[in-house]
Amino acid sequence: LRRPSQAFLAALLFSVSPAGVFMAAAYSESAFAALAFGAMWQLEKGRERLSGLLFALAAGARANGLVNAGFVLYSHSKRFVLRLQGTAASPRELPVLWKQALSLVASAALVCAGIFLPFALFQYYAYMRFCQPGTALAQSIPEPLLQLARDKGYRVAGVGVDKPPWCSQRFPLAYSYIQDAYWNVGFLRYFELRQIPNFLLALPVTLLCSWAAWTYVSANPRHCLTLGLERSKTEDSGKARDGFCGPAAFVYVVHSTALLAFGFFCMHVQVLTRFLGSSSPILYWFSAHLLLEHEPLLWSTGTDNPASGKPPLGKSHSSRGKGTSDNPVVRLLLNWRSITPLSKSILGFFLGYWLLGLVLHCNFLPWT
């Protein structure tokens, strides 16, 4: 982001994430978020091998981590295209360019193969368990669990003579079959009148991430049309816009929007909050961007001014008055009556979902 106050506020918002209960409970979201966000940070620092390893571990924690291979592909593609734009092409340089292109392709292919490896290994394990004869897994499963599987219609490896239908598919993937047969996941399958409450539950995160995509495209139309692969004059001069609307955030906005579209149309929509909250930093970056842009109480943070050019209300720590917290979230809560409706909406969403999730999920009541 290259804007310290925005990054700090985004980190604070992550600590009260709307998906906070899943970050604290024994779910895969917390491990996935730590690995995926760590991999993104290492990739930004140019540590491709370490980022590839973390992306691979993230894909092992959750299958949607496979999409993170796009960060690696984009990073390699952008580096090569910008290198082409920075040099004058000549016949003598063509062999060098070909070598560089092949090297980048090979490097990207290896990293992406590593990211896909955990998923492929698990699918292979499932295939060997369920599709190959001679497995004796059922002998080690307690009878109550076997009875539960019979009652629910689940398949148990080594029980029964019929193989699951997915074993005979061209690409025998247990994952896609389970999502289809047991979870009814598919395009527009969740668009039913009885699911309206779940759509309302996902409405805040849907609006925020959609607004984030619209804001970014509106602020950077040419950058988006060229997929961020065109070297701009502001980047060459070192004066590129920073913060959420900066050029570096492009690939993250694309990633977040793709996850949002897929989740909204193809998944159980109520999981969008934790799906996006654990997969993309955009939810936190854009919320911090809105607060710093439109909340006068935060214009006195001093480290960097809002991109709108509005003057800060204070210049020093003492100008904020006694009893004012250095934590901007706490400061907004202490001055709840005087903050803007937008700030109340954002904080209400984050803290409301954080608290409701703790109360409902911990008492075995339906939640995202």
C-alpha cells in the first residue's frame, strides 16, 4: 500500500474481522489466511521461492488456494512485459529475450506445479482409498461412526462393492463430486426464495467488495484496460499513486472480484464473509481506505494524508486531546456519536458480525 496509516488501520480491522470466529475456532481459515497473506507479502518482496512454498501450503489447507497461482503467473508476466518495454528491440537481442522468456515460463510452471501438488496428492489418496480394491480402512472405524455414515448415506472406503461414480470419470476428482452430490454446489443452484436470508447475510461483504472493484476501476481505467502491464510515466518518475487505488493493488482487486463472483453465483452464499475475509486483503484495505477518506476524525493521524487532498485536522499527538487512543478503531468507538454514517456502517459490520459469530457459532446456531 505504501501508506502506513492505511496499512495499520487495515491490520486493526483484520483483528476484528467479520469472520473472526472462524479465525479463532478450529477451522482451516486461520491457517489459510496466515499462509496466503504471508505468501503475498513474500512475493511483493521478491522472494518467489518462499512465496511459492507458502502458497502451496495454503492450497493444502483450503482448495481455493489454487487460485493464488494467478499471483505467481501475473508477477512473472508483468516482469517480462515491463522488461520488454524498457529496452529497444533489435535482432541481436532476440535470443536473449527468448532465453529470458523461457526462464520465466519454466520458473512460473515449477512454482504453479508446487501450488497444485498438495491438492493433487490428496485427490490421489482419495482415489486409492475409494476406487482401488483391498482397502481395509473400515476395520479401524468405530461402529457408531459407520452407523452414522449409513444413516446419512455417506460412502466409507472399504465398505460395499460398488465404487463411487466419480471413480469412473475421466478426471476422478473426489472434491468436485462431494461438492456436487453432498453440498449441492453449482452455478445458480443457491438462487431460491428460501435462501433470501442467506443472501442478506452475505450482503455487506458483497457490497463492500463490489464497491472496492468499482472504485479501483474508476480511479485507474487505463491501468485496468492494460491489465497493469503498461509502464506509466508516474511509475517511471516514482510518483505513482499509493494506497488502495495504487497500481500495486490491481492484481489483488482482480483476485477479490473473481472470488466474489464465483462465491456469489456458485457457492453457498452465506460463506462469502469468511471466504473473502480469509482469502483476500481487499476487504480490509478498502474499508481502511473508506475510513481514512471520509472520516474527519482520522485525518489527524499525521503519517499520510487522504488521497482526496482534505487537510488534516491536527498535526501532532497533543492536538487530539487527552484520553484519545492511538488506536484509530478505539478512537472511532469512543467518539461514536460524532463519526460519519459510513464509519458507523463499516464498524457496525465488522464488530457486529464479529460478536454475532462468537455468540451464535459457539452455541451451535447457524452462522456463516
